[in-house]
Amino acid sequence: MTADLGPLASRFFQVAYVVRDIAAAEAWWKRVSGISSWFRMNDVRFGADCHLRGAPSDASAHLSIGYLRGTQIELIEPVRGASLYAEFLASKGAGLHHLAFDVPDFDATVSALVDCGLELLADGQVGGPGNRFAYFDCEAGGASVIEILGFDDATRAFMTQIKERSAAGAKLGEPA
């Protein structure tokens, strides 16, 4: 193994759900859990730098981020193309898709998970090299998927800003 995965739990960052209708899911979460502020990114493209089971992936999804106390909740609505999200929705329906971990050494963590025998399902970057991701199949352990995130400092600062605005009840809006 190339890295000690013991600290992975301390890097827990997010719970993500695949949904059929992102606006309806935001409203449900607001009504049931009290998350009143969501930051939505419509039609996020997973393009040239993204792979699904080793093959290039050209898909898109609507993403929405809110906070339940200190935990980021991500809602994902697949829009087009082949993706883990579309596969999940087709085979299992809407629901809990993955837990995510923001790690300080992305490459070492990804290598360690591969060395542990976990199958790399999808990987790439979105919005530039400071936003790397890798999804791993965890069904052998009774789980669905885990996501490893490799954020740069600017992205971490942006996520902190969203979290702080959410805690203050500020409208997070929708980017143009």
C-alpha cells in the first residue's frame, strides 16, 4: 500500500444524493431538514478531463450544495451523457450515492485505494486542475461509492465561503 488510509475518516467532507429533479429535491430538503440555502450549478460538464471506467466521458449534471450543520449535502441531477449518476438513477432510483473525502494528497490516496483492491469507477477534474475527483466502488463492503476529492486552496476557500453563508442563512443563489 502506498499510503496509510487510517486518516481517511478524518477527511470526511460530503454526503451526495442522486435525484430526478434538483429543484424538487432542494425544496424537500428545506422542508424536512431546514437547509434553506443552496448553491446550484446548472449543466456542469464532465468533459475531456473526465473518465468513466477508463473511457472518456462527456456528460453533464446539475449540482446543488447545501449544509446540514457542518456537513455538505450535494444533490446531483444527471442531465445528459453516460455517468455514474445516470447509471445509479437507472438501476437504483434516486437516493444516497456517495460519501466524499477531501484529502491533502490526492494521488497517494487514489493509489492506496487501488492497492486495497477498490475499483476506480470514474475520475477527472471539473473547473480546472484544482478540482480533482475519483470515485471507487465499495459494494464489496456493503456500501455504494466513495469519492476522493483533491481541492486546491482556492476551491477550499470557496467551499468555506458557501458553508459560512449557509450557516448565516444567506441566499447562496445560482451563478449565471
